[in-house]
Amino acid sequence: MAGGWSLALRTAQIREESRTLSEQLAQANRKLHDVQAEILRSRTLVSVGEMAAGAAHEMNNPLAVISGRSQLLATQLSDARHQLAARQITEQSHRISQIITDLMDFAKPVPPKVVSADVAEIVERAMHDAKMHADQVDRAIEVTMGEVPRVQVDAEQVSAAIAEVIDNALQATEQNKGEISVHAAFDQYSSRVVVTVADTGPGMDEATAKRAFDPFFSAKQAGRRRGMGLAKALRWIEASGGSMRLESRQNQGTRMLVLLPAEKTVEQEAAAKNRKAAQ
């Protein structure tokens, strides 16, 4: 009997060890997949940067000539239709130039100037900028701020990133019945301030959600925008040591979580120094 119980216990122990090893292997595979995806993304960004730099060098001079000559033609033409056509050439050349600028900003963003910043001020500025670029008529926008510490970020870049997220929410919701909520809270476990932007729009399917941060991707067809908003926003947030998470399902709206590094208190810095000294 003792031998039987011992064998049974050992069998159970082996099964438990096997289950633990399987979980560890699955977790290691997930981490490996994430690392590979990040390496691929980094390589893609390098390629995009090189392509953007080459495009800017090769295209800016011809675009300047096209823009200048079309403006000159517009002043010399007497026919109204011909003047309109010349102005359209100027506008479209400027549009191409802006596309190149956006691509360069994405591939090689300006290095962040990390400072201590107030989250409420960042959100307020983002709200103002988003409303300047989108029509928020008849859309309810609710802003709530929890007890959150200051953050260590580039306030200008982070504000611009959150403005892009809010702008996307405004574009996704319908007039008269669209609802958007902006909420800030502190996650003490990760020492991060989480700014959440949620909307009651149509949401995204799985394929669209996976590509939401890809540059130049847009699910819209006719009259769509360039699709650089979320791509640039992610770059700005990551430059300040933060991260972004997208949660969306069709017919259930979209929620974007912006995680920002909280400013360390005097007590936290002292504890960190004590741990370092103890080591």
C-alpha cells in the first residue's frame, strides 16, 4: 500500500510539474512572439525612415517647382475655371508635401523632452486640439479625473497623441447620439496613469483592430484620411516611456487605454535608493 501511495503521489507530482512546465513554455512562446513582433516593427520603422528620407529628398524640389508655377499661373490666368484648376494643383502639391512630412514625423519623431506634467492639463489641451480639428456637434463628451499623480512625459507629444485618439473617437461616433468618455486613473501596481478614451461608435472587427496602429491604414474607403493618426500617437506615447492598448468589438464601441509613467514620489525614490544600497 505504501508503495502504491508513493507511486500515486509521484504520478500526481509529475503531472503537476508537466502542467507547470507547459504553462511556462506557453508563456515563453508568447514573450518570444511579442519580441519577434517588436523586432519586425523596429525593422519596418527603419525601412520607413529610409524610404521617407529618400522620398523627401527626391520629391520636395519637384513639388516646390509645381507649387510655385501653379501659383504663378493662377495670378496670370483670366478664366475662372483655369484659375480654379491652377489653385487645385497648388493645393494637391501641398498635400503631397504634408504626406511626406507626416511620414518623416512618424519614422523619425522629434526626441521627447520629458518633464513633470499634470495629467488634467494634458487632457484639457488634447480636448481643445481635437475639437479644433473635428466637429463635435451634438456629441456628448464626458471627462472624469481620478486622484492621479503627475507624470514624467513630453507633455506636448502626449497631448497631441491623446488629441489624435479623441479625434478618432469623434470621427467614429454619429451626430446627435454619439457618446465619448475620457477618464484618468492611477494603477498603483504598474505605477502608471491610465487615460481611457471610450466611444459608442460601431467598433472594429478583429482584422481592423490588429492593423489600427499601422501607418497609412484606414478602414474607410471613400474620402478616407491618411491613417497616420494612431500610428503617430503610438510613437509619441512610446517615446515618453508609455504604451497604448486598443479594445474594440463590432457594434460595441472602442476603448483606447493610454498608459503613462507616473512621477516618482520622494518616498519611492528613497526606497529605490535604499534597495540599491542594500544590493
